[in-house]
Amino acid sequence: MGFLSLVSLYQKDLTKPLKAPSAKCDLTVCRAQGAADIEKLTTLIYNRYCQGESNEDFRRWRIQAKIFDLLRRGHICFLGKIGGAVVHYNWIFFRWNDTLPGWYIHLKEDETLLNDAYTVEAWRGRAIHTLVQYHMLLHLKEGGYRRAYTFAYTDNRSSLKTHDRLGWKRTGLILHFVTQDGNWSRLWRIYGTLDPFLASHPPSGRM
């Protein structure tokens, strides 16, 4: 029928000081820029979602086209690299973006959404997500942004630890159901506030 999940909603006050986390590996954090970064990011996303499927060239083309579209719209992708290899990616979205299937977040000019973080399995457990996210928050803080939002599935303990380490405030908890084809979803509030995560459509006239 579909998938049922518990989802925690978070916000971060960027006007307050940020405490730098300690690194557990020799990690380089940077924005995805240039052909080499885009190609490595495409491969990582392909391996995450499509490895072993048919029509590899077409699927890689679709992934790369999506990356270029997001970058063209002004969103930012941060990468974590070890020895030149990309082992983590994470996106910053501005203005609006889809959060859960069928739902959107509307953002003010000084607000952002952090979403779609992924670490290569062999490199998990080394606080890479935490370190990359710290650099993302620092970039936003220095750019004058006042608030960031994100969300995490409650069965993703690593992601929950990252948000605890960096001082995110959990503002709500929801139960979310989505059909297998992703064409219909419903949610129920367990506690807290659901704003601004749960608009049923993108804002009109916004990219």
C-alpha cells in the first residue's frame, strides 16, 4: 500500500553562535562547482538510487539534469571529500522546496531548508554529516540568514545525532503516510508546530 514514517521537524536560530564539531577523519568540505564535482555527485546519486538498474546512461543523464536545474535555481550543494573522493553531499534550498511527498515548505528571504543529506556507507560513523552541516550553517550565518529548517526520519539515528550535536531545536513530530507511487500522502500531527513545513502547494510565482 505505501510507507508510514515518524518524522521530526527542526529549526536552527542562526543568530546564535555556532560551535565547531571535532573531525574524526581528514575531510575537505566545499561547494559542488565545476564539471568534475558534478560528475562525482552524479555518480554518487546514481549509486545511491539506481545501481544495477537498466538504462544507466539515461538515468545518469536524468540525475545530472536535475543537479544542473537545482544549481541554476540558486540552490547550493555541499560536498564532503576524502582524498578527492566525494563521500557525502547535502543541499541547501532557498525560497521553497518540497519536503515530504505532497508537501512543501515556504521560506522567507532570510530562511533556508537543509535537506537530502547522504554519506557513503563505508564512511558512516565518523561524524561526516555533522562536520559538513556545520560548514553549511556557518556559510548561511555569514551570509546573513537568520533561520534554517530541516527534518529527519526518527529511525535515522545518525541524522538525529547530528542535529543534537549542532543544537537544532526539535519543533514538531508527525506521522506521515505516502503511497508506493508517491502520488498521494497524508500526515498526522503528534505534537508541536508544523509551520512552515506543510503547505500543500508551492508559493505562486516562485521558482
